[in-house]
Amino acid sequence: MDMQSSPIAALRIDGARLWQSLMDLARIGGTPKGGVCRIALTELDRQGRDLFVQWAREAGCSIRVDAIGNIFARRAGTDDSLPPVMTGSHIDTQPTGGKFDGNYGVLAGLEVVRTLNAAGIHTRAPIEVAVWTNEEGSRFVPVMMGSGVFAGAFTLEHALAQRDAQGVSVGEALAAIGYAGESGPAHAVGAYFEAHIEQGPVLEKHQRVIGVVQAALGQRWYDVTVQGMEAHAGPTPMELRRDALLAASRIVAEVNRIAVERMPHARGTVGSLEVFPNSRNVIPGRVKFSVDLRAPDDAQLQDMDAALRAACARIAAECQVQAEVEQVVYFPPQPFTPHLVQAVRASAAELGYSSMDAVSGAGHDAVYVARVAPAAMIFVPCADGISHNEIEDAEPAHLEAGCNVLLRAMLAQAEIAA
Amino acid sequence: MDMQSSPIAALRIDGARLWQSLMDLARIGGTPKGGVCRIALTELDRQGRDLFVQWAREAGCSIRVDAIGNIFARRAGTDDSLPPVMTGSHIDTQPTGGKFDGNYGVLAGLEVVRTLNAAGIHTRAPIEVAVWTNEEGSRFVPVMMGSGVFAGAFTLEHALAQRDAQGVSVGEALAAIGYAGESGPAHAVGAYFEAHIEQGPVLEKHQRVIGVVQAALGQRWYDVTVQGMEAHAGPTPMELRRDALLAASRIVAEVNRIAVERMPHARGTVGSLEVFPNSRNVIPGRVKFSVDLRAPDDAQLQDMDAALRAACARIAAECQVQAEVEQVVYFPPQPFTPHLVQAVRASAAELGYSSMDAVSGAGHDAVYVARVAPAAMIFVPCADGISHNEIEDAEPAHLEAGCNVLLRAMLAQAEIAA
């Protein structure tokens, strides 16, 4: 079907309605600073879920909840034997989260359904809007729990057994809010799209409205411990020092260099660093710090890992200290599905929105779903690239544009019924 | 007088007696790990002072205590109109201090008196052994309080008004232990020597027994604050970062370079560093750290200050962050008195001890006394250069050697009476 010449060439979502739904949902757990605190599997999460379910039912959807609490709102297709074309995200937030992270992807999906309803359009494949449980991981780890169980990244039993700081398990919390649904195998998905604020500064910097997400970066996280020799800063001459902070500082600079040499997509970050004994006139004897390396493909990530280990060994020898490197987390890179990525790119072009290729540096539910179904993501800018913050903000026009791209990309997969 | 041909050419202190006194004093506040915890102006400090006073009286000395609690044990000269030749140090310790830091200088002075008594030697000038109050500054600041008041570095009133963490003032604590002595102007000192463990690794490294201390390094201490931009480590590409820890790490490396380029005596140390928000996957928005620069003369210290400020400005610009440099402490370099330094060097040579020129990287009471009297220091090695630690250790033979040097250097100044 050639959408440009079809009756849906002029089809657009209702940006004002989308914005209003975002603002309405943001009142549940809304904070004085304009953010949202709606932690996974709390009473506020229940209220948010109930509101979504009510809206989805009003839009004619049927509701299914799975055993980890993921909600699937389904708009029937003309051929319900086809796997659904799915979209979605999450509505749990960080403790000092914003209105858009996750919520936008869910309500953009609902807006697609409402738009199809208003236009009287039927699709061959069903449309589903997913609300994934506990993406943020603020109360229960692992993060991206609902989509992780769906994709088989870890088991349902493992997830249900996790406990929060008060000792409450995921299973208990799900039952308490009434979202412990039916078990059973995850259903097949024909295609999955997720619209999300970028949570970074790239689109804004390049003044583009749509980010066409190629892949999610793979991640390797490390704990590095540098052991030197504590000594008095005054009487210890430079040539007799074994300064753990000097060695650590050189490694921090190397972590940066390793990523800078692999721009634009590689990332290298030391976010946390602790010095012992951390006294002004004592040469540090020990420094512990984190290293976070990210890259779009595993070969590059492996290469960065080797560069990190080589830098630690070389600098440790130069500074006469020991440096221990322990990998503590590994997420493989996740490419998105080329024909869906192309569908996003084409939809943006057809709609006249500026776009650019992008990568997802952070984790998203789409990264897990992509393990079991064709998947792609649509990024829209957020103000100053700020997210996980109560001042998180996004422009209504950008949110509307991303939702129009989502509508088109989903329709191209679900196909309009004759 | 030619000491080589005089009867005192063979004069030696009693190393076993010195060692025994060190061990006896170390029992007051002795810790299970073999260290000493005898904090300034506590009941244990009083017990230590009382023991010293008892020993000094037994050695025929008269005792004077000044208003800041400094104790002066005086062995009369044949010409008491001459200013005394003084030695001394402190007997207060760090909370996890050792047996030798300070205590050695005091008991080496006492051993000189005992040796002169045993040999029946009278000196023209009086000999004094000083116990300076609160050198360590663990309970009350400023550090080197007693010698600081003596030298006019700050006033008696200022020192007496300082309070510990419990709100007890120095004046109250002095009165409570019975060491609030007479006020009055500091008395003139003909020459001051202080024997001390090196508290560093240089003598041990070079296998020398005596350090002939040329000067105490000047010190400039700074607080540096680097302000960047906190951001999510995943979605923020390298070229859009304003990473405060990357900038701080580069400055740490520069602090080291600035000192290494000015070896052997310059020192540059970052001992304390704190990262905000210090979270594994957040690019650090702010880093605060200390810088400690030391050099033997003011021109070099000034030059290092300029190099630090230039490095901070350059690195801040490169990393697109702000770096604020605030100097918080300044101790001027303190050269020791050439003819007394030469007396130490000559005494070591006459006694056949290996020696080397040295600098004092740390503060000592002698550094303040040198402001008002000719002064010099004698260093002896300590095991692995470790001090301010319960495992602080020194070899009896080295302590004996330092005390023999002290005896000779003092005799050369005080002159043996005909």
C-alpha cells in the first residue's frame, strides 16, 4: 500500500489529547516540583494502571495481565490469527522522576488506538499497547523486569521472588495491587515499536525531531580497586610514592580516551569513586571506582574491555600499585530490526519531520522485547537531555510528531483492512 | 675546643637507657597493637608529663611550665646569664600513634642530661629539654600549638580559647591536668635542636643513619571544586559531556607532574576527593578535592601555585567545566640555621655515622622555634617510613646514633666549662 496516496496520508494523531492524557496520568504521584514519584507495584502504580486500563477499555480494547503484571490492551484486528503489532513502555517512575519517561510510550500507544477509532480504521493484525512492569528498578531489581520475563532474560520465578528493602516480594506486591495475572507462555509479537524521550542531548543539539534508533548499546560495568601504599604527604618524596589516587586518575582519563577514540557511539564513564583514607595530607592507599563501557556492537565492546584492562595493567606498573578489574554487569548490544528501523525512518520522512539515526545508550523495554520479536524505537527530544529528574520536560509538538511516526510505522506493519 | 682530641671524644649516650625510657613512657596510653594513644591535655597526657618531670627532677633539672603548658626542664650552666641550648619535642600522640614520634626528641634530650651527669660534665650555657604542648592537633587545633605560641605564630589567648569536639577549651583542659603555668614573655634560646624519627622512607631507602635537615618545606593547601554537568552515562555521547571527574582526574595527574618536575624536594598530593552524585551510571556533576603543595623555598612554592592555577584553568576549558581553586592553608618554608645544620653534619661525621642532607616535609615544633632562635633538626630512620600509626618502629641503634649526634651538637653550642 502506498500511504502517500492513500486516505491515511492525511491521518494524524491528536496532539492535544495525547498531552492531556500525559498530564492526567502525571497527577498520580505528582510532586510539588512538577515531577512524578510513582514507584513500581505501589498503590500509586495501581492507580496509574487502573487509569490506563479504564482508558483502554473506553477505547474498545480488551485487557490481559500476565503473571509478572504486564498489561496488554488489545484492539482486535480483522485477522486475529495474526500476531499483534505491539507498542508500549512503562508507567513506573524513579523516586524523583518526570512525567514523560515511559509514560509517553504507553500513552502514545493509547493515542494510536484512539486515532484509529476516530478514523474508523480497522487493521488486519491486532494492535496491542503494553504496560511493562517495573522498568525503573527503583524498588525491585532487576530493572526492566516485566519485559525481561516476557523475553526470557530471566525467569518469572526469579522475578517474583525479588524483595524490596522492606522485605516485600514482587509476588506479594503484585497481588496487593491486584495485578498478579495469568501465567502461560509469552504470546508471539509481529512487530514491536517503542516511543520514548531520548533522555540525552543529541536530538536537541542537532535540532532534529525524530531519532531513528538503530541499536541499544551493549554495556559492561566494572568495579576497579587500586591498592597502593598510604603514607604521609609531607615526608614522602615523589619517587617513593605508591599513590592509589594518581593511578586511578590516570585510569579515569584512559576510560574517557577509550570511548572518545570510538566516537560517536561508544561511551566510557567513571561515575563513582571513593578514596581511602581520604585525608588531606595522606597519600591515598586505596581507591575504588566504577567503570561503565558501552558500545553498539560486541566486537567493539570486547575491544574496549581489552583496552581498559591493558591501561589498568600499564598504569598500575608505572605507579607501582595493584589494580584489580572485576566485571560486574554485562548487557549485550541489541540491534533493532532493520525493516522496522526503516519503517520509522520512512514514516518520519513522509511526515516531513527532521530525523537522524540514533543509538539508545540506556536500557529500555524494547531492548528485551527485541530478543523475541522484531523491534524498533522512536526517540523524541527532551529539554536539555535531562531525565530521571523532576524537571524532565518535552515539547508537545515533539511528542505529537513521535506519536504520528508511531502511528504510521504501526499501520505499515498491521496493514489497513480493505 | 677540638672535640676529637678532648676527653669527650669518647663520650656516648646510653642507648639502652634511652630505649628503656622510651618503652616506659610508651606504657602510658599504650595500645594492644603496640602503639600509643596519648592525646594532648588528657589524663594520660598528664601521666606522661608527670613521668617526664619526675625523671628530669631526678636528673637534677629545675622545671618551669609556661602558660600554654610547655614544660622546660633546665640543667644549669656555669654561666646562667647565657641563653640555654635547648632540645625537645612533644609527647602527645595521634589517636593511633606510635612510641617514637615526638617522644624520641624529648627523651633524647633527657638522655643528653643524664649522660652529662654521669660524665660529670658542666656546660657554660644551661641545657634545657622542652616538652611542647599539643603538637599533633588531634584534639585541639592549631597543630604545634605550644611551640606556635612560644614563637608568636599565634597568640596565647587564641590558643587557650580553642575547644575540642566536646566543647572543652585548651585553657580548661590545661587547668584540669595541672599544667597551666606562668605567663610571661618567651625566654631567649641560644640554639635549638630537635631529634625526630624521619616519618618518611628516604633514610631507609638510602641506608643512612642520620638525616641532616636543611629546611622544612613550605606548604600551600587548597580546596578545588570542579563543577560540570550531571548527566545519564548511557544516552550522553562523549562530545556533549561536561564530566567533572574527568577534569578533576586530569588535575590530579598535573599536581603530581608539577611536583615530579621539581624533585627531589617538592611534593604534590591530592589526598582527599569526593564525587557528586557518585552514582555508577551518572556522569559526575561536581568533584571536590584537596591539593597539598610543598617546596623548600618560597619562589618554588609560588611557581608551583602558578602551575596549579594554570593547569586548572586549561583543563577546565578543555573539559567545559568550572574549576575553583581556593588556598586554605599557608606555611612558609623554614630554612634551618646553617651553623647548627653544619654542627649536626660534623657531629655525625665525627661519630662515624652515615648521613645525608634531608628536608622536613612535615611540620615539627622546630619549625616554629626556628622563627625565634637558631634551630636545626636531626632525623633518624623509622621502619618503612611509617609514622602516625601503631606499627611505627625504629631501630635502637639508630635512636642511639641520633642521640649521640644531638649530644655532640648541643655540647658544641653550650661549650664544656673549663
